[in-house]
Amino acid sequence: MMRHILQNSVGRLTINSTRLWKSCYGIKSEFSEENIEFWLACEDFRATASPDDLRWKAQQIYEEFIQPTARREINVDHHIREKIMKSLEEPSLSCFSEAQKHIYLLMERDSCPRFLHSDAYLSLKHKSRSLWYI
């Protein structure tokens, strides 16, 4: 399911799933909201056409998610951090690819399964099914 949600990043499913993901009770701390936000920021970054925009977006993503003590720091090892820091000198569309893949795997193995078994998600799922039959 995680693969389907994330691979369809420009589609309605991702937008609705992201809203659901972020709005459920306790979701921000329990399910690592920063990971999905980072993943979406990387998708937006990879769609960037202008070299100038690429540079400032790369810096913004680094400051918000990668640098130590970042406001919404994601869990990546120091080797990935160093590669990203070096790539900021001449950012390319792939400078966050390794970190994005790492975070995707973390979400697929941990956050998404916990979310799909959470009371908040199951309650919403039950409500949506009962509304379907009305």
C-alpha cells in the first residue's frame, strides 16, 4: 500500500492519503510525519526545472530535514548527510535520492504498517465503509 500511495505522488490518492496521514490522532509523533513530508519535498524537488530554483530548494530541504538539529530532522546516517552536504555545492535532481530511498524503506517497514493498524485509521476506515452503504 505504501508503494502505491507514494508512487502516485501527483495523484488524488497521495493528496488524500497525506491529509489522512497528517490529520489522524497522534499521527505527528507516532508515525514520523517528517518522513512523509521529506519524501514529498523530494518529489517536488525532482520536478524542479530551473537551476536557480534547484539550488534554493536543495538548501531549504537540507535545512529543514537533513542538517543536525534541523527542525524536522529525519533519521539518516552521517554518510548520507555528508553526500548531501557535498552535493549542495552543485545540486542535481538526484542529490536527495539516497536519503529519499532510505526514508521510503523506513516508512514501508515501520510507519505505514503501524499506521494501518492504528485505532485512528481503523476507525476512519470503518466510518468510510458505513458511509458507502448509506
